[in-house]
Amino acid sequence: MEITKKMSITEVVSKYPQTVPVFMEHGMGCLGCAAARFENIEQGAMAHGIDVDKLIADLNKALGNEKK
């Protein structure tokens, strides 16, 4: 499975707890907040001024889905 920017934050964290440190490293430490329940990764990243493409790449890397 590959993580995409349209996936919800809580869905990713629930299915793949190993992604929590990646979100934290990118400045998205509010994984338990109300917005994380309905925002997708792209919306959350934009709200925090985070490079969504880099975040997605790092999240997938945490799953072993590193792009060659």
C-alpha cells in the first residue's frame, strides 16, 4: 500500500503507527486534534506550511515504499 496526500491523517496513523515520528519530524504534532480526523494529509500539510510531497515521500519511506 502506498500513502497518498488524499488519505486522512488519522487513517494513516491508525493503520501505520510507524508513521507518527515522520509526521512529528515534519511539524505535524497535532495528530490527535479534531482537524486530523477530517483533514487529509495535503490539507494538514498546507495548514502547517509543510512540503506535502516531501512528507508523502518520507511517510512512504517509513513503510518501505521508497521510490527509486
